Amino acid sequence: MHALASPSPPSFPPRHLQSSLRLRSSPPDSLLRRRLLPPPGGVLSPGPLAPPRRLPPPLPSVPKRADRSFRCPSFSAALRLRLGVRWRSPPPRPRARIRSGAPVVERFRRRIATTRPEHAFKRILTSLPKPGGGKFGKFYSLPALNDPRVERLPYSIRILLESAIRNCDNFLVTKDDVEKIIDWEDTSPKQVEIPFKPARVLLQDFTGALAVVDLACMRDAMKDLGSDPEKINPFRVDLVVDHSVQVDVARNENALQANIELEFHRNTERFAFLKWGSTAFHNMLVVLPGSGIVRQVNLEYLGRVVFNTDGILYLDSAVGTDSHTTMIDGLGVAGWGVGGIEAETAIFGQPMSMVLPGVVGFKLTGQLSDGVTATDLVLTVTQMLRKHGVVGKFVEFYGEGMAWLSLADRATIAHMSPEYGATMGFFPLDHLTLQYLRLTGRSDETMSMIEAYLHANKMFVDYNEPQQERAYTSYLQLDLADVEPSVAGPKRPHDRVPLKDMKADWHACLDNRVGFKGFAIPKEAQDRVVSFSFHGIPAELKHGGVVIAAITSCTNTSNPSVMLGAGLVAKKACELGLEARVSSEEMLMEMQSVSIWLDIIAAAVLSGNRNFEGHVHPLTRANCPASPPLVVAYALVGTVDIDFDKELIGTSKDGKKIYFKDIWLGNEEIAEVVQANVLPDMFKSTYEALTRGNPISTYIHKPPYFKNVTMDPPGPHGVKDAYCILNFGDSITTDHISPGGSIHKDSPVAKYLLERGVGPKDFNSYSSRRGNDEVMARGTFANIHLFNKPLNGEVAPRTIHIPSGEKLYVYDAAMRYKVAGQETIILAGAEYGSGSSQDWAAKGPMLLHDGLNQGVKAVIAKSFERIHRSNLVGMGVIPLCFKPGEDADTLGLTGHVRYTIDLPGKVSEIRPGQDVNVTTNTRKYFICTLRFDTEVELAYLDHGGILPYVIRSLIKQ
């Protein structure tokens, strides 16, 4: 692993941060030539009647090294970098040998290892010969286990098994853990807990900048507590700078370059900070801006499939702070999204605690009909899996239909795992995988090693041969020939609508009461037309008018067939003289007051997967995911209120009537263009540029996570007489919670920036300012589509301050509670925290009262999205679930009462998933399930969150 670094010595943080962060530079490479040693661990015996409990993993220490002094320019000087500066890669650094003593955590009894134990599975460590002689290295051979249960395991579970065997030290990962995985058919229904150590962690720049801030802050805390700051280093991290670009320039051949230049101008301070992080911390690869989006770069370049580290070969796997890290599952690499907080556990090379998942076997037969795209397939699969119920499970695809799916199509299906609720949608490795690796520029030597390993370790599928029967938790089947052109929406990605039914579905949505499939527009208002002028040109808008048609990078970037298909549809349309009828951003701003005032349901059609209301644009209440070619078609007609089978889409320049079928293409026509243009040299030239590079405050601020931190864990805390700051219904997404999009001119964040001399034109976006907790706390729950029950139907980023009865911004209300020393909780319905994994959706609520003695102490919901619940746990916020059949409404909880949540004062008295009593000041009483699901999570509760736990653990080694 290597970092993209400047030719000069690394710069330190800005001068205004130097005194607070006090970060140290990286040590010389020569002092890092050591090998990894397994850390020790132990078990807890809470009492004579209790079963043994697994401890949270101790963290690795880095041996103290001599400092190297060198003269560095100030970080403020680095902020003045111009576009001519180059990032250049040094040779890869060898990873440090990591010795770990056990952290002395109160109430835990640990066995301390004084010598390195013999590996528990040394007997299956097998040499992998090279075809021409010699050997690639050694690997832990699953066939050498000689256990018939392994033969029946799903391939996705085999990846967990290989990792557990390789990392088995009988401390952090035990032989019992390995046995649980081997005996998966029997143990998975029992919700047993296992450790999993991914090969690497994947970050995008928004969460990556935040991770670097947290790492820097942790170094500061280490020094404050008298320990070595250089113990804080990541294990193996790939960070892709990709989320900053905005479309300022369009419909121009120079648009890409112009937008990149604006991106650098807006984000200079943040990019410089990331550049500093790539040199200050070890084992961190930073992929520069302009190279592609994180999941695309991961699929095409970063995905190793098989690692070879110090002569040990092992399977690639990744967890990422991008929720759609799952795209890599299409390559046969196990990967899924986690919260930024959970990722920081893996960043330190520690096993992640997880429940051994069930696996849904999804059999594919047949092949797609002509004109049907991968997007149509993924919308169908998403609908099926949502209906089946796959939350917390793996989905593994198999069957003869796999031979007809390109790897890009597989990656598109895998990418949508968060939308159908699975942890990952996995495609085992086969001949198409190897073809794709060669296409994307992997070397012959690498390919030889990968292929040899996969065959030797029985991780390769040959669909031309009889298949071993595999065990699955449940089964689904789809004939690909049954898939038809589709869109989804208007508010959720799994609400699929066949294209032929779209017009009827749209009118039904106008009629239906307000909900996921309804807008409740009266019949007499459904034909309303709003007329206005734009730059002196008459314009009009009706319900269903398409104001945004966007082919976004999210789902389809790595699928050339649908991207080129869109281009070919557009080419046909241009040749016929057709033009797009959608609005521009400037026109949208002109229309804003008109469309909201008259309650026009404007529409967006996009190729991305996120179509929650308000996610695309505040004005677009109807948002429909569709394939890129369909996005072009809807742009041409300018409305979703159309039947493409029967209605005209336009008139050609010679007066001919044009129908949808006149611009649509067949699969063979698209395949010919793909085959002629998507070639290995294209990928090689793109990713070779990573080592040449481009160059690259109110953006960075030291968060208060370690303010007044001591060596003694605070212990678990209950909740006493807390006010309900927000009372939600179902499907509150991380978009509703986490700051995102543009900064409104009247918001608390705007006030904060204006007070510091930042003008509106320089506000930038919430996402670009993720490294500043002051901004992000003020922007928490700032979504204009927030539906908070106490507002009695008003949709706004506000709440009622209960003691005064005033309607305030959520942040301002939180500050009122803080001044009064009053705690707060949140009530919610089902699927709380669904959507993208965003760590600020957990950090924001925790910081609403400065993250000290007050704040959102607990969230009581019908159910939680998996990653968001984990993030809440990591930040010390208590997640509770109502009992089945109960919620705030059935219990008569109005949100105007005060809540007390009883928790034992000692963590040893708490068990994962136990019942907890909740009472109100009106003498209501109900029972909730405590959603700390593992012993590790209880340790985080004891310490006040994962970051204080890490600090104390490292210091006590």
C-alpha cells in the first residue's frame, strides 16, 4: 500500500489547528520493516451461572520509533496549492509489525500473551505452485480441512471462513469461531456472533476527511493522556476523493475540466488536509480527485480479488463508508457498507463483531429479452428481495442464467443491496470475472496468481460443469426472460412500475392519499397548468413535468452497456431533430416559489438509486429511477405522464411522427459498440494516472469527542426525564437526519458562517464541510422535507420546544434544552435510518448539545436500518425497539411528555437484546428491546462510544 504524496516533505495542519491537534509526522520507512503479530485476548466470566462472553478486541500498538525532524512549510501555506502541483507516489511502505498487549478494561479478565502462539490451523497452510515452477506463496486451504460441511457452504460464507482461519489466534478469533462458521447450516439460525476481519477499509472523501480528523483528534488525546500519539495509525485504507464534484458547467465539451477546476477551488483546504493525512499516517492510499467515483474505482482498480502479503495469499474483502461498497460483490469480492464509526474499528486492524448471517440463494435462469437493460433487471430483483425480506442477510446468486450476465450487470445488481435490504448481493467468481479482470488491466502475473488460488481453494465456479449442491437459508428464482422495461417510484427505489403501466400508475399516485404511492391531488386540480416566463420566454409546468433528467454516476458508472446505450439513444434523437424538454437549474430556481405555491408535483427521472422525496432536489416530489436510455427518453418528452407504447414522443425535422420504438436500440447493437470501444488500454491509461496525479477554516474543526476524557470509563447511563425533541413516523432516512445538499440562507448554519465572514456564494455544501462538527451539528435534521408529528402536518426542519411551546429549528431547540440541562430522545417508526450509510446521521444527534452531558440520549423506534443502528451504538446513543405490534401511536405517546429509561449502572448487568423499562411523567409504562446486539457493543456503551474505547484501550496496553 502506498500514499499519493507530494515531492516535498508533508505539511502540518493549518496553524489554527496546530495547537489543538498537535499531530506528529510519519516515522522513517526504515523503521517499519516488521511483521504483524496476532494480539492476545480473553474471555469474561460475569458469574457462575452466566455463559462465557466474548471481549471486545484489544487494539494493536505500534512500537515506539525515533522521530525524524525535518523542516515543513506551514499547512496554511499548503492551502495555497495551485492546480500545477503534482502528487507523486513513493515506493510502497512495508507495514509495521504490530505487537499488542491486552487492554486492561475494567470488569474484563484477559490472558496476556508473552510469546507468539503456533497458528491453530498451521496444518492446512499449503504452498501454491506457479505454472512454470516456483511458488506464488502459501495459503490456508479450505479443501485441506477435509470437512464435508465446507463443500455445502455458500461461497459468501466461505470468505468469512477463510478470514477466520487465517486470523485464528485463539484470542481474538478462536477455533470455536471457526467451528461456528463451518457449522453454518446449524448455527446461522441461532444468531450466533462471529468476528470478521476485512482485508481493507474503503473510504470516500467526505467520510475519509472525517476519519482523518478523528485520527488526528485521537493522536491529540493520546498525547494529552501521556501516551505515544504514533500508536494511532490505520491498518489498511483506500481513500477515494470523489464526492466533491458539482455540475456547474453542462452541455459543453469542456464541461468536465471546468467542473474539476471549480471542485479544486471550492475544496482546496479540505483536499490539502487529505494530502497531509496521506503522508502523516501509514498504510493509507489516497486516490486523487477526477479519477472516478469510489465504487467504480474499487471495482475497476482497487479490487485485488486475492492478496499476497509477505508470501501469504488470501481473499480480498472490504468494508466501506460508502453504503454501496456492495458493488464490489459483483466481482466476487465480499464487501458491504458500514458506518464511519464502525469502520474505524476495522481501520485499526481489529475484527468486526457480526452476527453470522443467513444466505438467500437466488437462482437465475434464461436470459434477458432484447431491449431490456440491467437497470430493469435490478429493479425487478430489488422488488422481489424486498418482498422476500433479506435485511441482515447475504444474497448469493447462482444458476445457468449467470452465464448471460456481464460482470457490469452483476455489479449493478450488487450495487443495489442497500435498496433491497441485504448486507450484500454476492456473485461467486467464474470465467466472466477473470475476463473482466483482464479487461480492466490486471497484469498477466496477477491473473495467473488469482486463477491458481481460486481453483486451489475451491472458490471458482465453472457453470459448464455439474454444480455441487449448496445449502441456503431460503431460495428465490427468476427467469431473466420475464424481466420487462421498468421504472420505480415515485418515492422509493423498490416500488417498481412496468414501463407500460407508468401512465396509469402516475394518475393513481395523484389520486391516492399522501404516502409512498400518493400525493392526494384533487381531481379538479390534476390538469392545472402553471405558466411563467424565463428570460422572456414563455414556459409552463404541469403535474408530472420532468424538471430534472439525470444520468448520475451512482449506479451505472461501471456499466458501459447502459451508458453507451443512453448515448446511442441520444444520437438517434439528435439525428431525427428531437430536443430535450427538461428545465435547467437556473429555471428551477425561477420556478421555486411558483411550483411550491401552486402545489405542482414536479418530477425527476434519474439513473441513480436514491429517489427519496427531496433527495434529488427540493422541488421534485416525484423521483423515478430508470435506466440511462430511459432517462434520455423522458428528457425528450418532458413528462412522466405518457404511455410510450401509444403516444408520440415528437416530430422529426422532416415532419415525421416519432414514437419510442423509433429511438430504442436492441441489445446486439449496443454490444457491438461496447466490444469495439471498451478496451483494456482505456482502463490502464485511467489508473496509471493515479501515480502521476493532479494537485489538489471553516471546513476543519476539532470535534469535542474527547473533551474532558479520563482513563476511567463513564459506564452505562440511563435516561432521566428526557423531552422528545422529534417524533417521527416510518422510513425516516439518513437524508432526513444527516446534513446534505446546499446550505439554506436562513438556516442556523448560514448564521454560523455569516458570523465568521463567509458569504453566501462561498457557503458550498454540507458534504464539503463534513470535517467541521460545528457546521454538521447545526445542519442535523435540516432537511426541508422533515415530517415531525408535533408540527401537525407542516413539513419543515423544525420542532416544538416543549417547555415554551415555540416552533424552532431543531438545532435551536436543542440548544434551549442544553442551557436548561435537559436530556432529549427521539421517537420513530419503522426503518429508522434507512438509506445511505452516513456517520453524521449518528454523530449529529449526539452533538446537538455539544456531545457532553446533554444530547439525544436514545432513539426508540419500531425498527432500525442495520448500519445506522450500529452507528448510533458507536456514538453512545441508546437504540431501543418497541415490542412487536406497538409503536408511539398505539401506546398513545404524544411527544409532549418526559421519558425515563431504566438501565443498570454496571455494564456487567446488561445483556445484548434485553428488555428495558420506559416510563413517562404521566405514569405510562412500556417495555422496549435494547438494541445493543453484541458484547462488543456493550463495551462501547461502557466507554461512551467507540472512539473513547479505542483511546483507553491503546493507552492501557
